[in-house]
Amino acid sequence: MLHDRVMVRISPEDGERRSSGGILIPATAQMAKRLAWGEVLGVGTNVRHVKVGDRVLFNPDEQFEVEVQGATYLVMRERDVHATATERSDHGTGLYL
């Protein structure tokens, strides 16, 4: 990755989901815009706040798709990441969001 770009794989749990009443909602159902979680697989040289292995929250509708060796990934700028969830042991314990 170059500059401020981040390569993300969308988490598989962002597909089908169940409502609180137990109704299965398919991934293709029309809903309000939803942000998605994904795992960072690559970062550019100018990325400062995101590391490989972090989980990030972003809008998947506004990103570019790329296919690498048969797998689909999203490429975005670091500024398009809304939140980062990561376990870091160097400055404490726990999940940081």
C-alpha cells in the first residue's frame, strides 16, 4: 500500500443477521446506511493511527474494491476510517475503541 491507503477485508458477520425477535434478515435487505467492521491487512507508509491486524469501522459503500488472488478487499484512505478497535498490550490492557 502507498501513502495514506489502508487495505481492509470485510468481516464475515456483516452478511446475514437476526433481529431481536429471531427473524433472519438477508444481507441484500434494503436498510439505512450501515457502517461495517473490517480487518486491516495492509497500510501505507503515511498511515499513523491504524496498524495491520486492527479492526476498523468504515462506510463500505464509498470505498474501492480490489481483487487479489481471488479474494475481494476494500482500499480506502485513513481519513475514511471512523473508529479503530484493537487489543494493545504496550499501553495497558483491554479493547480500545
